[in-house]
Amino acid sequence: MRPARILVRAPTWIGDAAMATPALRALRAAHPGAEIAVEGRAAVGELLAGLASFDRFLVDPGRGVRAALARVRTLRGGRFDWAVLLPDSTRAALAPWLAGIPRRVGYAREPLRRALLSEALASPREGARRVAIPMTERYLRITRRLGCPDRGDALELAVDPAAAEALAHELARRGVGPDERLLVVAPGAAFGPAKRWPPGHFAAACELLARRHGLLPVIAPAPSEVALAAEIAGRARVRAVALVDPTPGIAGLKALVARASLVLANDSGARHVAVAFGRPIVVLLGPSDPRHGAQELETQRVLREPVACSPCGLRRCPIDHRCMTRLRPERVLEAAAELLA
């Protein structure tokens, strides 16, 4: 039976949500007449806004008993036939189960999550060992299970024209001309400090790229990273613009990255925004498994240090953060030269 209404629970992290766009595209192509609603954090809704692969976005009301009950009421009122659960958490699956959505499909690694699904996929394995695969492929395996043929694995995002106009005004206010070649720097990582390259390294890389390639560093922090952006701009011995007061937000970040000549970022959401817009990017990879983001690598240069403890997947380094501190700014210059050539 073809579904009339489909719920897609989006991933929590911005980067993972961008890597879910091929699965959304496959779902839409297979069921063009169905209503597709995506549910998730408000920031994810801002990220995915403008895509034709879904009809509406439901903002998760948050944690707590009242919020959980409100979420169940919303999902029950939506009368969904399918729930496509991209994240692995039990919480993601609980409300669709309580709402009585008949078909609930996703991965299951533990018994409670499995009990909440009508169909459970096993995590990718080689023999008895779980293995990391690109998140795009991980999500596409769910839509294939639902009978939806792939429609390519390229990421896609859209820029809101109003956000692009607002960004242009903000850059002009800060003395940035429309024809300047921008180095967009995303120094944060919501997952935790272990993913963040040191600010002094970022400042040195900005200086090298500005002098060698004539790029203007524009630092785009999240609201919690304002001090970090100001420190990088202050330490770089070249002109640099820190987009603080206000910070760009997700819509502004998309518009900024789409305009960039080069992006420099940790393994964070900005990386996958750059990939979606086809912008060249140098990625600074520390504790993450490189296989998770192995997507459209022709536009990326992923820099890692060969230390024995990486990838550890930890939010905070318990030792000396060697996977990032030993990653020198000069390597960014070499990688940028390849991409800009």
C-alpha cells in the first residue's frame, strides 16, 4: 500500500541532516503524491528550508513530559502511514510508536529501540564487527528498504534569497565588497571541543591564505563561539572579519558558504554545507572516523594527523589533543593550493 503521509525524523546534527538530503530526494521521487513532513530541531528546519523533497517541517518541542506528550499529539494528528527514523535514538522512535504510526523503519542496536520499530535494519557490519560507512549511504539504506530507488548521493541545500540579501548588506556594512574573494572560516564544532582546531592555528592559516591567495578571511561562528571568532580575527595579522553581533545563523551560513572561494572548517556542519554547494573546502579532522563523511571528496581536502589514538570519537580529549595540535597551518596552505588550482 502506497503511503499518503510520511514522517521523516531528521538527524540531530547539522552535518548529518545535510547528508540525509539524498534519502529525502529518493523518498520524494518514489512518492511524489505523498505529503512528506520532516521533524527535528529548529536549526535543522532552517538548514533544509527551500528543498522540494518535503512539504512541511515539524519542530521538535524538546524534552520533558509535557513536550513529549505534545509531540505525540502532533504526530497522531498528522495521521502518518510511515515513520522514517534516520537517527538511532530510542527517543526518536518512541513518539511515532505512541502515535500509532503503522510502519516505523530505522536502525536498531538495542532491544528497546528494536521493539519500537516495525522494521529494524542492522548496523553495517563486516563479520561480527560494526563498521563505519558514509552517512549518506547509511540513510539511503533505509529508503531502499522502503522500496525507494536512489536518485544520486549528492547533497543538496537551498539559499533563501532574503538571507542572501541580508548577508550582502551585513558584509557591505563591514566594508566587504561584492567582488572580494572570501575565505569562509567555521572554527566551531557543536559535538565538542575535541573536534576544534586551536584558534592560533586558524589565525595562522588565515594569514597564510590571505597573503598567498588574496582571500579575505570571514569567520562565521555559532552564537556560543563569538569569543573564539574574535580571538582568531584578533590574532591573524591580516584583515579579517568576524561575523559577530549578530552571528549569521544557519540561513546566513548557507548564503555565506555559497559565496565562498574557499571554506576552512572542522569536521562540523559547515563542512557538509560547503559540499552541498560544491564549494572547495579544507577539512580539519581529529577524533572523527573519516569514513562517516566520505562524500563528494573531489571538492574536499581532508587533513589528519597519523596519531595512534585517532579516531577516538570523544567529545573531549583526555590527553594533549595531539590529533589537532600537531596539524600544522602550512598543510592547509598546501591543500588550498590544490583546490584553488
